[in-house]
Amino acid sequence: RGEGWLEGGGLSCRAMGNDFEITNWATLWSQEDLQTRLLEPLQGLKITFAVETATATLHFDNPHTPERAVLICNASAEAHRVKYAESSAILEGSAILSAGTPVQEKGAPGPRRSQRPGFQLRAEGASARRRAAEDEEDEDDEESCGG
């Protein structure tokens, strides 16, 4: 409790009394982000940066607020990790696709309508509806003729 760590990114955050310390903060935020997304919303007193250790320390007036900052840090780090994993998977998938699938050039005509997936089903459905409507008309004609 009171500590967090972003695997692979080296980001760590911890609550220490009235302070919240985040190391390697630039892997997740800018200085402005720390100011506007953590310090100000949590009503912090000030923020200090130690360039040599890549550490930012946010100072608060009570010991509970830094623990809230740790929760925010952990949630942001997790969201960043998930987003990175998803984008990596997308890039990996597109590399696989481009290796085996010809890419249509911009402006080149696409597949004809009848060749698109799902078109056949829609066309068959429309034909069935048309036939049903014609059958209904035929029944109406038979009733009016026999009447």
C-alpha cells in the first residue's frame, strides 16, 4: 500500500507522509500534466523536481492525499500499459496482414458490390421478400377473380 510501479517503464510512485514521490515521471506525464492532473485537483501545496534522479515530489497538507495520488498514478500507469499493449498488438497484426495481403492503393476501385462480404445474404433476403410480395399479389388476384 502507498507504492506503485510501472513494469518496464521504471516509473515508481510512493506516498511518504505528506509527500507524493514519483520517479521517472516523464514516462507517463509532462510537468504540466503533474501540475494540472495531480497537484491542482488534489489541492497540493507545491511540486519540486530533482533532475538528477528523475523524481518529482508533490507536497500536500495532509497524509491521506499522497495515498490518493498513488492510486491515480497506478491507474494512469495501468491505462498506459494497456494502451501500449493494444497499440503493439495492432502494429503486430498489421505487419502480419501486410506480409500476406495485398494492399489496395488509394483511389483504386474496390471489390464490386456483389463481391463484398454479406452482399449475397442481403440480395437473397431482398429476393425472398420480393417473391413473398408477389405471392401475396397472386393470392389477392385469385380471390378477386373467383369472387
